[in-house]
Amino acid sequence: MRKTILIITDNVPDQINGVVTTFKNVEASAIADGYNIVYINPREFPNFACPGYNEVRLCWPHGISKKIKAIHPDFIHIATEGPVGLFARWWCERNNISYNTSYHTDFPKFLHTMYDVPQFLTYGYLRWFHKNSHRVLVTTKTIEEDLQSRGFQRLTIWSRGVDRSLTPNTSPNQNKKPILLNVGRVSAEKGLDQLVGLDNDKYTLVIVGDGPYMARAKELLPNAIFVGYKSGQKLVDWYAQSDVFVFPSEADTFGLVIIEAMARGTPVAAFPVQGPIDIIEQGVNGYMSWDLSEAVEKSLALDRNQVKQSSQRWTWDNCWNIFKENLVPV
């Protein structure tokens, strides 16, 4: 008989972000391994758009207790620290139910950037939120060490993977003018203002994604090509035809798009910060520098086959196995 894993999340299924992508791929591996995965998300309750972030839905998850009981899960994983995750945590604590959690987003930096919330307040809340979790799954060694220094406990590194099922329909760029690609939510915390120095006649800068910072991003990067959200084959083709993937964010805990680019042979230029520092092998599949222009120029000289080969260690099956090994029966 298949065992059921209940994933409680404040993300809605059609959001385009690393959390949703991770669980969609984990679900596929889990089903192949004989498990069922069921979700509770904001769409199951009266909800509204988060101010400044229309794709994020906020809700008051009244009745979540009945929903959890009706599912009768064998395992509970609380994926996010928003209202839905908070109510689920309350229910588990009240009923002495074991659960585990994951830490996906650098909320202290995000909330400080977007809404000027002091970081110490957010860290205090997050430390409390995760303190009774059987296991807190974090994305990288850097994040693990940072959270441990802030009093978080029972942390386990949870890797990520790449879907390699699609073959690019396009070849790497053959033009003299290099294509620099950025993929992600167009939001203030993603560091798109750091790309201003690359928005010139030397490169073709392409931005894949959308978000609340779009109008400002177009002002800052008047020469860039904004193509909106892309997924599936179209996204794979953008990765494959670009010369360098540029990742200017300093607020991500991992950066799935980094390994997605590498899987298509595209080297990555980034700052030496959490996320990139745990993924990029300097001089092998990209370069990290506080001077992005320097990182881009060095990345252009890298061998694409070498970059692609370096990405093989990132698999969704490995991601699922770590997730499964850290589940705790309810």
C-alpha cells in the first residue's frame, strides 16, 4: 500500500519559482518510488494577492485541521513559513504530531529589501518556526553554516536536480556578440540593477521572467530584451543558445536556474555569495567575482562540454532520496 506524504505550502501550483519546481520533480520521483504526494496550499482557502507580489497568494487557512485529518497522511512536510505553514505547525504541535520542514527562501533579506522589515525580527520568527521540526532541510552547506550560527538546529543539506528530458532545438550562439541570459522572477531582491554594466553594445542581454520590478528593470536596462516567463522547451532553448548565464542575486538560497543553465552547457557568472558559492566550480563551469563583467569575460572562454559534464551530479532522484530519508512518521 502506498504511503502518503502531505506537503503543506504557501505556494500555489502555477507559481514559477524554485520551491514549486522542486516539489513537482520530487513528486515525480516519489510516485515512481511507490509514494503518494498530496498538497495543501492557499488556493484551498479564501485568498488574496500579496501587496506588490500578485503571484503570491495570502490566506487565512481556517479549517486546515479538517483537511489534514481527511488526508490521513503518513508523513507531514511543512515546506514554507507563511500562513498555511504556520497553521499546519500549530495543528501538529497541538496534537503532538511529528513533522519536518524546509528552508527555501532567504526571507530575512527578502523582507528587508521589499518591506524594510528588520532582519533580526525575521530570523527570530524563523528560528521559532523550525525549532521543533524533526529535520530542517536546507539547500547548501553555506546556508547550513549560516543558520547554525544563528541558533537553528537539526539541519540537513537537501540537494536539487535538473530535468534533462528535453533536448535543445537550437545551437549555441554563433554570432560575434555574446548573449547573456538571466532567468528568474523580476523582483527587487534579484539584483537586476547589478546588470546595468552589462547592458551595452558588447553583449545581447536577455531577461526571461516577469514580476513586480518589471517597469523599473526596463528603465535600468533599456537595451535588454525582455521575453517574459518561459518554460519547457522554450526555456531549454534559451539556455542552450546563450553564451553566459548571469546570476546577480545575493538573496537566493540555491538558484535552480544556475544548474539548469549548466546542464545545457552554459557557464554561469555570479557574485561569490550563498547559492553560487556552493554550486559554481571556479574555472570549470563558471566564475564568481564581485566584478560581474570580469566573471562574464572569463566564463566566455570556458568549454561548454566541460560545463555540461559538471552538472551531472545534480539529479532529482538524489534530491528525492534525501527528502525520503529525512521524513518522520506522524
